[in-house]
Amino acid sequence: MDALTIRNASAMPAPTWGWLKMNNAEVAIPAGLAPAGAVDVDAPQELFDNARPFEVAVAEMQERVDAARGEAADDRACLRAAKTGGTHADADGDLGDLDVPALSRYQERACREEAEGDIARAFETGMGHDARSYLNFLAGEPVALGTTEGERARAVVRVEGEERAAAAVALDVVAAPDSELDLVIELDGTDDFGDADAAALIGSELRVFAGARSRVNVTVYVCALPATVVLDDEGYVLDEGARLTVRHVVLGGGTTYTGLAADLRADGARADIDTSYLATGTESRDFAYTVRHRGRKTVSNILANGVLAGTSKKVLRGTIDLVHGCKGSEGTERETVLIASEGVDNKTVPTILCDEDDVAGNHGATIGHVRPDQLFYMRSRGVSPEAAEALFLTAKLEDAALTAPTEGARAAVARLAERIAPDFDIDEADEEEAA
Amino acid sequence: MPTTPLLSVTGLTAAVDEKEILHNIDLTVAPGETHVLMGPNGAGKSTLGHVIMGDPVYTQTAGTITFDGEDVTELSPDKRSRAGLFLSFQAPVEIPGVPLSSFLRATLAARPDRALKGKEFRRRVKELCAELDMDPSYLNRELGVGFSGGEKKKVEMLQLLLLQPKLAILDETDSGLDVDALSVVSRGMDLYRKTCDGSLIIITHNTRILEHVDVDRVHVMVQGRMVREDNASLIPWIDENGFESFEQGAEDAADADGQASGAGALDGIDAGDLSAVVER
């Protein structure tokens, strides 16, 4: 395949200053990658048998949402503005309704979505439409998984990269009401990869519909090789009382993109996103999270914790959108970044959008180098500054190994540690103890 | 035949932000000895411990520190540690993101002669946790984060016993501990002496921790000066009489220094300033 660039990927819903160069990402797909690599889905047969189309689940929810909304007219000026395109003079110079406000492009889109209330049209993934199209093209027919009411199930999906190859999986998941699904996705480069410095791409495209009161737990481990591009694109729609728990562990890969968009469409839905990342050498990490609170009393938490070393780069765009009507909702985003060496490039853009009262949006970031008193403490125990830097990397890897959801994920972390953390010393006994 | 000292501090003077806070300190510790460093708040006891360990916050402006036959004055703190020096912190720092077990592995990895891998490491650390009444689950927690004062001091004792240094400086390891935690710390000190036959410098202004320790020498510091050295009989005397008489002696010494130099070393610093600077 030819080289390809996906522009405006992982874009912030409401852009900030362009000169900050944080509004979106430009994904460079290396040239000469052949569709190859291994995709393995390990799940009980029932999950395949009970799969329902994502679109059908969304349409059913749409019917319920429309019925609940009824015919009550919403005549707010911002919605009128979105419908009419704002105030414009016609050929006769008549300005028409002067009470509608001027809207920015973002506001116009948001108001139009609000007026339409169309779940399918508003559906989004973190990396955006173009990246989604690319991954769907690469992956081919999506793998559909579904639970039945009250069922508890688990699936493990593994995408292994190969040198000069591109491999991806597309997954559609529908969790039935009151069911629980654990989904593990491993994006990895193995010992069979070939030339570790050769270009490669691995990716995952995930759409999840979480039915009423269901619990969906998604864990993604990324331990790819240093010349591999990784695309992890996710979109979620949550019905009433559904609970989503996402854990992103991004430890390896030359350039990685992690995008997540969650639509907390119905009352009482909740999304907890916990991200742990590590970047060494010249690696680059890009995260784009958007959580839209549309239902009442919805809750979201985006927590990220990372270590950056060498001359690595990282951008994290986190947007919590408290949409009109989401009364009683609360969204929080926090990040802690440890800069383990000079020369890293770290950017964090927390954004809270709000069009509702009686809601709470919180954000915070702690970004720091190792403090002198911490460094002296470590040195007083014989740990040199170089070893201290390595310790932060090793600690991140050891934590990932100890909390790995599968043996495959643990082995991937161990392989990565072999390359970048010689002091890594975790084995099965440690894991058992931690468990 | 006189024993070769393990630690020999000679004419040590140190400053912070160009203010001299330790003045011409002499201190000698022989192998296997237990010394006690006492003095009122702000005397410079903790500062001396930190300067011996090489804390870059302080600038050593004069004197030498010789350890185990080697002049370590110019060595970095990590090299001093690997040479066999250990400083237990009065207020151990928290290091988010680093589990205690990972940190312990790193401290051992820095010492090829003491490196323990896999099972050996786990067995040894678990033994020590049992000795110190410490829940092994702490090993998987981030270093110091959310630990109580007593738990932090236990972790300091755990490292002391794991690293087995030749000389340990315990900086007010007894401060702020309840009776149970104090007993664990005492047990740790006892274990260290028995298993390593190492030397100890115990920094304290509380004589209770010393009740079960065989003390060889007692040093008293006041206002950044070493004002008295004696045998263990000085401890009950201080317990009875406090440091008041030593404080007058230190003021006399400061006056004498001021007259001798024409510009006093403590010029510009009153006692309040010194406390703020010295007491960490």
C-alpha cells in the first residue's frame, strides 16, 4: 500500500488555538505495508451466536429515547439558530429572527445534534471518521460479539504485528441489559515479528453498545515494537444505568494513537477510563478522549498516569461535554505525568464543555520532574540518577505485568521490558501474590 | 592497638544558601560502635547526617569525611551509599508511581554483591516484613504514598536490614511513633547490630529509644557546633538536666569565633533563623 496520511484525526470537539498544534493529530501510515499479521479472537461460542448488529441496538434505543422525549417542542434560541443557520439578511435585506444568536461551527454542530437527538448520527469514535474508515477497510468484516441478559462473559482479542505488514481487527459489541462483558484487546509485536526496526501497523476499531444496567470492562494492552504504528479507536453508547470501565495500558510502539468517545446517552450511565502509559526514546503517544454526558446523573472519570523518558512526545486531549439536559451529572479528568528525563515533549489539554446547570466538571494535571528531595532519597539508597530514571520505567512495566489481565499481556510486557528495562524482575509468583 | 575509625569527620563546615550552619565538626566512629547524637531542636543534628550522606542541598565548605579508609568528601550520595553508608530519613519521601518492591529491587541491583533475584528477593523481603510486623501487601504499594508515619519508619528499617550497611545514621527514627511502632524500630536496630555488626549513629532528642541500646559514645550538638562528647553516662544526665548548660557553651564558642574572625559565623542569623534552616 502507498503511504497514507489521515488528517484531522483524534480531533478535539472544540478546538483551541491552532498554533498550539494540539487540536488534532496527523496519522502517517507507512508506505509498503501489506495487509497481514495475525488476528485472534478467543471467546466462547455463545458470544458469537448471540451477537446482534450494533446499528439495531442503537435503533432500538432511539425508539425508546424518542418515545420518552415525546412531542414537547424545544424552542430555545440556540436550537433555532442551528436549524436556520443563524441570522442572515435575505435578498430584500430582511434579517428575520433577530433573537437567534451567532454560533461557532462547534456550537452549531452541537445544537444541531441536540435538536435531532439522533444517536446513530451523533455516534463517534475517539480517532474520528477517517481513521475509523481506514481501520474498517484494513480489518474487513467486523467481528460481532453479544451477551444475553444477565450473562457474564469474557473475550480476548489479539492483534500481532509483523514486519512491513498492517493488521487490524474491527469489533462490534452489544452487551444485553444486566449482562457483564470483559473484553481484553492485546496489540503486540511478538518474537516472530521479524526485523524489530521495520515499519508495521496494528490497530483495533471497536464499537460498543452497553445495554441498560450492563457492565462492560475493556482492557487494551499496547506493547508494540519501536517502529510500529498503533491505532486504537473506540466508540461507546451507554444505555440507562450502564457502566463502562476502560483501562488503556500503552507501553510500547513507535507512534501510538488511542481514541475513545463515549456517549452517556441515558440516565445514570457511567464511564471510568484509567490510562497508564510509558514512552521512551523517540516514541510518541497520542490520546483523545471525549465523553458526552447526555443523560441525567451520568458520571465520568478520565484518569491518566504516565512516565515519559528520552525525547518522547505525548499529547492527551480530554473533553468532558456536559450537554443540555444532563442535570446532576459530573465529569472529572485528571492526569499525572512524570518527566523522567529532559527533552520530552508533553502536552495535556483538559476541556470541560458545559451547557447545563446543576452539573460538575473537574479537571487537574500534575506534571513534574523527579523532585530533588526524591532524587536524594533514592541516591542515599545507592540508586544513581540514571538508575532512578530506569526505575520509573521498570516500575511502570512491573505494575503493568502484575495487573495484566491475561498471560499473553503479561508476556508482552515482559518482552518489552527485556528491551528497555534490564532490571525488570517480575515472574508468575509475583503475579500470584499481587492477585 | 587503636582501632582504625570507620567514619572520621574532621573540621567539617557546611553552609546552605551561603549561610554557615555547621561549624568545624569533628566526629569519629569505630567499627561496631553505637554513637548517639543529641541536642535541642535546630542544633544541626539532621543537617550533619545529611551532609555526611552528601545531600546536595548543603555545601561542604571545609573539612573532610573519611569512610572505611576512603575520603568520600567528593563522592555522590549514591556512591557513598554503595560504599556502606546509610541514612534513615526523619521524614521519608513519597515516590508516586514506584511500588516499594520495585524500589527495593533497584537498591539491591545497585550492589552487585547483594543483588537478589526472583524467589530469593521475595523470600528475604518477606522474612524482614515478618521481623518488622509489616504487612507484605505494602510491597505492592507506591513508595510512601498513603503510609502512616509508623509504616514509613518500618520501611526505613526494612531497607536498613536489606542493605546491611557498614554505618547507619538513624535520623530521629523514633519521632512521632506510638509504643508499638517504637518497639518495632528498636527491634530493627537490634537486628541490625546482631546480624551486620554495623555501626550506628542515632540522632535523637529523646532518651527513651536508647533504653535498650548499648551506647558507646554520646555527642551533643548545639547551634551547629559539637559541644560535648562523653560515654553513655551522659544520657541520664541529659534526661535529668536538658541542654541548657550546653547552649550557653555554644554561645560562648560562637562569640569566641566572632571575635577571632572579626565577622561572626552566625552574623545575620538569629536562633529562630537557624532552627528554620537546620531542622528538616
